[in-house]
Amino acid sequence: MDKLRLLFIAGPATWFGLKYFALGTWTWENSTKFGILLNLGFITLIAALAAHQAHGEKTGDFIERWKHASRKTLSYALVLPFLLGAWYYGLASDALDNRVALKKEQATEQIMNDDSFAQLVASSPQLLDADRSEIVERQHANIEVFFSPVFYIGMATLAWSFIGLIVSAIFAFIWPKIWSA
């Protein structure tokens, strides 16, 4: 089996394993951080192998090598949103709902607590004249948007696509310099 195809299987399997293990043992932040690092590692490996293949095929200039490497890298980067969708809509939809509830509770506590609200007003004086219940409603609406699976998956798609393009460009540029030296 081709090394790239193996990575297309190993990456998602490893990510699902990590997320499943982290579901009850790690914090949301740690789980997300290690998931991002894992996906970045696989994107980097795929970009490096694709650039190596392009160099081995004696693909001409930088643009041709980049096109070859970025096709493979972007293909993997577009697999990641499907993984996130399967995870956040299917397997761990409870975890996302729990996270939203926790963030809403924290926002309510911060705004309704006089000491916390005084600190918040010190950094944002325009809140002084606003009604606290309106601020809580706006914060809850923002949390609903930010932690919605569609927003989360869309931002991940955008980020992984750009990262894939950048990493594949770097490897397409430096790979011939490494092997010709």
C-alpha cells in the first residue's frame, strides 16, 4: 500500500482513538490541543511525502511540485472536516452540548457577580450602561454560534486548507534543495 494512502487511514484512526481516549479523561482544551497537533503532524507528513514523490518524478519547477504536493495535502485536509462532523454531530454530541452549557454558566456567573462585572467594565467601559441580562443574552448567543458544530467544522476546514497549502508550498520549495545538496 502506498505510504500516503496509509497515512490517510492512520491519521483519522489515530485522531478518533485520541479523541475517544480523551473523552472522559482530558479537559476540552487538552483534547483539542493534542488533536490539533496530531492533525498538524499528519498534514506535515503527507506534505513531505507528496513533495518527495513530486521530486522523485522530476516534476519541473516549484509550481508543478507545489500543485502535486498540495493536491494530496488538501485532500487530507478536506477529510478532517468529515472527521470533525462525525465526532461532533455523532459520537460526542453530548460533549459539545456540555461544553456549551459550561461556558454559558461561566458567562452568567461572571456578568452577574458584582466583583467580576466590575473587572469586566474596567476593561470595557461601554458595558457600564448596558443591562446585565442583555449582556448575558448576547454572550449566550455568541457561545451558541462559536460552539456550534457548523461554525467549528467550517473554521477547521478553512484553517486546515490554508495550513495544508502553506506546508505543501514549504516542502515543495525546500525538498529539491535538501536532496540536491
